[in-house]
Amino acid sequence: MASKKTMLDIAIALARVSPEYTNFNYLLDCINEWIACDALALLLNKGDVLKPVALQGLSHDTLGRRFKIDEHPRLYEICQATQPLKFAKECGLPDPYDGLLKRKHGDFPVHACMGIPLYSSHPKNPNLLAVITFDSLDEYAFDDLDSAELKQLMQLISAHVESVLTLQHYQHHAQHNYQLAQQLNLAALTREGVEIIGNSHAIQALKNDIQLVAASEFSVLIQGETGVGKELVARNIHLNSKRREQPLIHLNCASLPENLAESEFFGHSKGAFTGAHSARQGKFQLADGGTLFLDEIGELPLAMQSKLLRVLQSGEIQTVGEDQTHYVDVRVIAATNRDLKQEVAEGRFRADLFHRLSVYPLNVPALRARDNDVILLAGFFVEQTARKLAIKQLKLSVDTQVLLRQYDWPGNVRELEHVISRAALKAKQQQWQQDIITIEPAHCNIEQLSNKESYTAVEHKNALPELSLKEATEAFNYQLIMQQLERHNLNWAATARTLKVDRANLVRLAKRLGISVKKSL
């Protein structure tokens, strides 16, 4: 453990909190200089789950996972502790990182484990902010660590994490009204199934746009290919708006029978038409005070488009079978995978409705345009699928991660979710006797063309490649580095020699490509 002088150095280093030092990877770099280990992770407390935000020595898809505290006994014990916790060597509790450690080739469980709970500085009611976990293949790695100095380290790290979180909080609220944005963040973070997974520039820009438009009352038109997550974006807009306590009503315009469309929108009175045996509220009445999400708006019949336009202009609706009008306060969010400008040009969509809906248009990027997000999303779906299939631990092999990165994903995020679900089921069937189930490329049932085949296909179709030169180069570099790391058991020095590059340059390139790195092992 660190000496008194080193402990002072630690305190000085962790006191460095500024807009340039709000990345938790800096914290892990500092800690790893004082406590040697094979895997290090910082997980923020999000109620009943722990969210990884920085890690070293673990598979990159771990960042996309969300660990339910009550499903992982070791993490549960750490969250309940008030001081650093070392697990006994003979501890029989399952380790959440089994099979995810990058140092070894194959599924070798971690032998030495330690966790530190990090609490806020509130004097009467300290809250659990996060936990930091240490894992080592050396079963004696943490035996000589001094308990008193570990408690001092816990206080220093807690103060640093709390300061970083506070700074991030104020950075966010500097762009929006503080009180409103605070409530919006709380609502979004506490609702299950609304997080947009991804760190790519395209997704970060989308998240920023969502935060900006959510605070307004503007109508929003969400555009994007099938399967990119347009409904998820709509939920985020609603949950980050002042209408978040009110209902979000969904209506799929593509499934509306034309003769019943008006009733679905505005409701009907008893006896308004044959079969109307009782009065029924429409979607606009149900969404009064809240948000109405009109999915597949491009499929809406022209006759209904004019009636929808009238509601958007005046806020007044007329129930089918009644003469009087009613005022409703509804925010409309629409989504489509069609090019509505082209639909307008061809006379299938009203130009005035298009402009009324697209006060603030949002474009959801295709998965192939999201850099390394496919691995984070895969990690998220792996954790979900493991829970559904009652699999103790489910992981992606290195070859599978390479395959997922190279695939074009015409069905986008929805296709990725289905691929992971099917692959997990196949892997479970083949490996049912194993504690750790590994998804291999053969389980995914997606095509992987070689470079030669890709070029031949492109030339044969007389078309340009869909990837840009930069994207294609990065994909090739990612695959080559991952293959050589696997070949050399994640030894960076040996990998650098094989690739005939400087080791430091290789590590920097790997970080930029989203490959988690550590000291030479």
C-alpha cells in the first residue's frame, strides 16, 4: 500500500477536479498506480442497478451492462458495506466479472476480489454514490493492504467522485433551467427502459438535441430507418419534459383502419356509428396534459391529415357523433421511416402538416453510423437476455465482437437485439452444462464477407461501398488489433512487435478505437 508521502500524493492528484478532469478513467489511472490488480471498475449507483462508467482489464462490452444489485451477491455485499471489503479466498459467492477478465484466454474466474463503497459527504444521511471493484488472478494480491490506509483511500475517492458528479451536474444545468432540468434528469434516470445506450458522436449529438427540445413545447418529428429506436427517443423527450408526470399515449398510424381512424384520434359517442355500443375516448383525450406519440405518421390517410392539422393549429377536437368541440392540451411527437419531403413532393403527405410537425426534426442515426456503440448495445442486450433465459453468466467472444462490428446491421438496433436473443438461446443449448455461456460467431447467423468478397460484391453491383474510407480503415484496424491481441494472450508488447509498430502508438490507437487497454501483462 502507499506510504504516508504517497497518500499525500494521492490526495493531491484526486483533488484535481475541473472541466478537463471529469472523466472517471483519470481516477482509475491514478488508483492503478497504488493498487496493482488485473481488473478495476467504477460503477455508479442508479437505484437498484449499478452502471459501469469506467473500467480497466475487463471486456469492453461490460460498459453496456447494467448490474442489478440484488442479482449479484458480491456487488450487494459491497453496497451494504460501510468500509472497504475484502472477499475471502474460499468465498463461494459468484463473481459478476467471471469470464470478462481480459488478461487470460478462456474462462478463468477471478481469485482475489475487493470492493470499496463510495458515499456522499452528507453528515446525517450519506448516500451510496458508486462502488469501485478490484479483481486479481493473484489470490494474495490484496492481503497486505493496510485497513486504515484503505479507509483513507475510500474517503479520498468518495470525495473525488462526489466532486466530479457535482461538477457534471452543474455543467449540464448551465445550458437549461436548473430546477426543471434537475427534475427531468431524476425522472429519466429512475424510469426503467429509457436509457439510450451509446457513446458515439452521433448519439451524443442526439442526446443533446433531446435535452434541448424536451424542455420546449415544440412538436417533434423523429426520422430514421426501421429499428433505430425512434420510440425510445420519443419516451426520452417525454420523460425529460414538464409533462413527464402526465401520460405518454402511443398510436401506430400504420395499423389504423381508415374508417375508424377519426374515432381512434378523437373518440366517439354512444351510437355514433354501427357497433358504437358505448362512448369511447380517443387518443387525444387520453393524452390531454401529456404527450401523444404518432408512430409511422407517413402512413396516415390524407383525409385524417387535414383533421390532425386542425387540432395542431387550434387545440380543438370534435368527438365523432357530437356537435360541440373540446379543447385539449397535447404535445405531439411523430415518427416515420419515410422521407416525408419526398412524400410531400409526390402528393401523399400534406406540406402544411409536415411543417407543423417538424418544428424541431430529429434524425436517429443508423447503427452502422454509430462507431463502437454496437459493442455497448450488445453488452446491454446480453445482460437482458441472460436474465430472461436464467443464464448465470453470458458473454461475447472476441471473434463475435469483431463480427458484430463488421456487420452492416440493415435492421439496426432491433436486429441486434434479436440476433443476441437468438444467439444466446443457441449458445445455451450447446453449452448447457457450463456456468459461463459464450456467444460465438456461429451462433449469430449473420454473414461476414472477407475483404476480397466485399470488393467483388461492390464491383459486381457497380456501386460504392457504404462505409466511408475512415470507417472502413477503423474497422480493419480494430479487427487486426483484436486478432493479434487474442493470438498473443493480450500481451501488448508482443502484439506491437507483430504489427511492427511502437507499443505506445498501438495503445493510443486501441483507446481511440474503443479497445480497453492496460499495462503490458
